[in-house]
Amino acid sequence: MSDVFSGILGQPKVRDFLRSVVAQDAIGQAYLFTGPAGSNKTLAAYALAQAAICEDKACGTCDACKRVMRRNHPDVRYYEPEGSGGYLVEQIREIVADVDMAPIQAKRKVYIIDRVDLLSVQAANAFLKTLEEPPANVVLILLGRTQTSVLPTIVSRCQVVPFRHIPHTEAVGIVCQNTGVAPLQAAVAIQACSGSISKAIDFVRSSERFAFRSRVLQILESLELADDLDILGYAAEILERAQAPLDLVRKTQEEELAASAEFMAQAAIRQVEARNKRVLSAKSTETLHQTTSIMRSWLRDVLMVCSGQPELVINEDVRDAIGRTAAKTSAERLVRALSALDETDEAFRYNVSPETCIDVALFTIREELYGSHSARFAAK
Ligand SMILES: [Zn+2]
């Protein structure tokens, strides 16, 4: 059976449940999807949003369905915590105010609210009334890691839909089955996409993304002999290639806005523009994290070789380069380089310019792996 829910891989029970809800025309108003990262909750939430918005029971092919799938339908909103430790009370108040406004294009509005396990008691309190009695045309889909990590006052007001943890070998199998690639390549993609199966499938299907990964790994290997100017060049190249997919998103957004602008009020246009900007910024963060994931998987592989566990190498296709690097550095140095990447991710989150983040990451990795620049050249 192929429908908008077929994409919810590895979660047959969730798929059946959502299909029955739609078949009975019984979409509820408040759901809580619980499950670990990579269990396909977000994808399922967007599929349910399609079902709620589409005039033809989630056909998957109409303009509304397509927009939801591309994540730029003005009546399907996605939120994640904007504070460093979770949701800000102001952010929740903004959502609450928005819920009361009429939909822009569809008959219903859908709110996908990620990481509700990061709702403080105060932020949750600001949300309870809306959650208990949302306007009739609103569907709230809350996503959280585990049911116990979500405040009971939130859980009790939602219909809970549990997602199972998908074991790594099964995840690899799913990616292979859906793309036809070898298990090793699937494992690399899953690693590069921080465990997300659906993103790993997109990653494998895009030859451009795979070429990008190869280039990043090549750059990492050449860091030993790179001078400062080389590193600045590498960083600029990585950033440009990492963010290449954004051009397509931007172009699609511009075309869609141009096509519908004449039918829309100024206020609605501004709202769509603001939303497009958020989608673009989320996509940008995603590509940056993908870049650090690729780097991390390579450093981890070098660490495996250094610590005598070469059988655990994931990036099999560059095993030779990994071996060469392992011979020139040490496990302690690799651990430090890996923690530098955690700091890079943190810096992205705090909106430090991506260019600076990648510059610093490459300089630090070089320094951690091979010692200071002068020491490296004195040794020759
Ligand atoms: Zn449709």
C-alpha cells in the first residue's frame, strides 16, 4: 500500500494507527508522538499534517500535499525550542496567539511542536489551555523523546502515539531496501545524517551530497600539510558546498510566492516570507550539522584504528586514508579533535557565523591531530 504514510519506515504500528484514523475521518486535535531521535516522528507528523490539510484524504499529489511535504505550507507550522535550554515562555505565548488566527489557505491548521520534553513548567502552563481546548480547526502534534520526560499535565491532554527505537542494523536494512545501495554505504549515510533514516535515504539518493562527503573527507586527510591559507580556502569550499541545497529551497520558495502573491493579502505575504526564512534557516543548520557529522564519523574511524579496533571503521571506502592518518596521530589527540567538533555544533546553535565555525573547526582539528604549525614543519 502506497500512501503518504508509507514513508514512515520502521514503524508499522504507527502507520496502521494513522491510516485507520484517516480512514475513519477521525483526526484528533492533540497528539503526542514519543520516541528516540531517528524514529521518524517528524516525518510521521508531516504525513498526518497532509491528511489534515488535504481535501482528498492525504492524496499526496495535490498542491496542498506537496507544499506540506516540502515543509512550506503556510498552515502547517513547525516549532522547536529557541532558548538554549528549551522553550521560552514568550515563544509559547506566540504559538498560543497564532493558534487563534484563521488558516491562510487550508481549512485546518497544524502545529508540529518538537522537543516538548524541553518545555519548562512555566512554558507548559502557558500552553495548557490551548492544548486542552484548541480551536476546532487546529491539530496539535507534539513530539518528545520519551513519555516520562514530558510533563504529566501535557501527556494527559494528548493522545500518545509511541514510536519504537529502530535498531542500527534494521535502519541500515531499510536504507538499503529503499535505495539499493550496499549496507556499508547506507551505514555511512545514516552516520552523516545523525541517525535519521529518512534523511539518510535522501542523502544516498543525491550524488551531489555523496560527492560532498568525499570531498570533506579528502580535506580532512590533507590537513596535515595544509598552511593557514589552504585552510581558509578549504573552509570556504566546504561551506559553499554544504549550503548548495539551500539555493534550490530558496528558488522553490520564490517561485511559489510569486505564483500565489497576487491572491494574498500583504499581511499573509509577510507571514509566508517570515516562514520561508525560518525554513531556510532550519535547512541551513541541518546542512551544517551534516558537515560536522561527516567529519565526526571520519575522526571516529581514525580513533578506532588508533585504538586497535579497525573492524569498527564505518567509512570503508576511505580506509587507506584513515590508516595513514592513524599512523601520524594518537587516540588522545583524536578525542580532543572530536570534542572540538562538539564545540562547533554548539557555536552553530548560538548563531556564530558558519564561516567562522568551519574555519575554527579545521584549524583546531589540524592543531589537535598534528600539533602546532611550527612544530609540524620543524619536524620535517
Ligand atoms: Zn492532497
